[in-house]
Amino acid sequence: MRASPRYRGPPSPKSVKSRLTVRLAGKKRAVEPYASFRVSARLSVDSVAYRFSHAHPELRIEILGRMDLDPDHQVVEVRALGPDASQYADELRAFSRVSQVDVHSETDRDAHYRISLDTDSAARAVRRFGILTRYPIVLQDGWLRLETVAPAGKIRRLIRHLERSVGPARIEAVRRRPVRAGELGLTAAQDHVFREALHAGYFNAPRGISVTELARKIGRSKSTVSQQLAKIQRHLAESALQLELGAFPP
């Protein structure tokens, strides 16, 4: 006859904590540090951006801003720099994926365009991975170059996705030292909100925290945090932390 197991009493708090630590270890996620990255990627060969910039390698094309109209269409503000920069409106309108082009000429070598067109695969990838880019984003001779502050893992996933679905892509430069508030043009209060939002996943896609939850977390009103986030995103877009772009890859 089997003897009944001896009762050893309730488990000690230490052993319970140890077992819980082991059980939850797989669920713990360290906060990945942010760094400043410069990324270059070849544009999709069937995109308007590739076909136009590849046909005019002498032009430097700067995307100054963009807005999604819906998942498949966007409006971009573009600055073209180079010979006869203001003379390309009709050529752009001829692309089937372009629905509207407005041009304002500064000089013969400097023109601003507002273009409504289909969203290309590179823009979809940046949106998919929740990459907050700095402007300008530069296009030249079929290549895109952008700068962003993001976790290294997110940038690596973006690069792998671009290589699989679009073409060659790579990280050209990394700045790993902590980015100071002054470099981003933020006040101390905005810097605090910015870092809390980053760590809480506010800039992730989908968002890891709502404005209401973030405001509660840092002890400020929702309206104050909302206004600060809007200013933070503007400052990031206008950041003076611009790395010298240099020559594009062959």
C-alpha cells in the first residue's frame, strides 16, 4: 500500500516568489534603448518616386511633409533642387498613379511641389513599423534616405522587410549616445513627456498607451499632455540633428 505524501506545510514566500519569477521570466521585456539612425533603401522600381528620380539623377528631391488620405493614397510636399527644377509638373501629372500636382517655383533650380498620389511600398513599410521620420526625407536616383530616432530592433525589422519586399536597404549611420533634450529642441517638461511616451509605447503602431493613460501615468492633464505631444512631434520633424547626407550608394 502506497504511503500518503507527507504534508510539508504551506510554501514559503521566498519559494513562491522564485517560482513566479521563473514563470514570468519569459514575459518580461526589457525597454530597448533608442538611437538615431540614418537608413537608405532603394525605392520600388514601379513606384513614381523611383521612376521619376531615376530618370533625373541630377535632382535632389526632398520630402518636406506627407499626409495619408486613406490607406492607399497620400499627399506629399516636395522640394526639388537642381537644373530646371520647376519644369516637371507635366511629367509628374503623366504618371497614372498621380492624381494632382501643384507647383510653386522659388527659382529655376528650386521648386516646391504638392503631389497627390498612390502610397508606395516604402511609405507603407515606414507606416507599418511605426517609424517617426525626420524631414526632409531625401530621394535621389531611385534611392530613399531617411533619419529617425527609434529602437534598434524596430529598425532591423524595417530593413529586413524592405529587403524582402522592395529591394536593397541598409543602416548607414547610428548615433547611440543618449539624445539630449536640447538637441531635439525640447524643453525639460517636453523631454520628460517624450521619454515617458517612448517607454510606454505611445509612438508604436498600434499605440501601446493612450493619451488619457499617459496623462494619468505622469500626473498631468490630458489636454496638457496632448498639446505637448503635438509640439514634440513637430520638434522631431524639424529637428536640427541632421547628419550630412553625402553621396548616394551606386
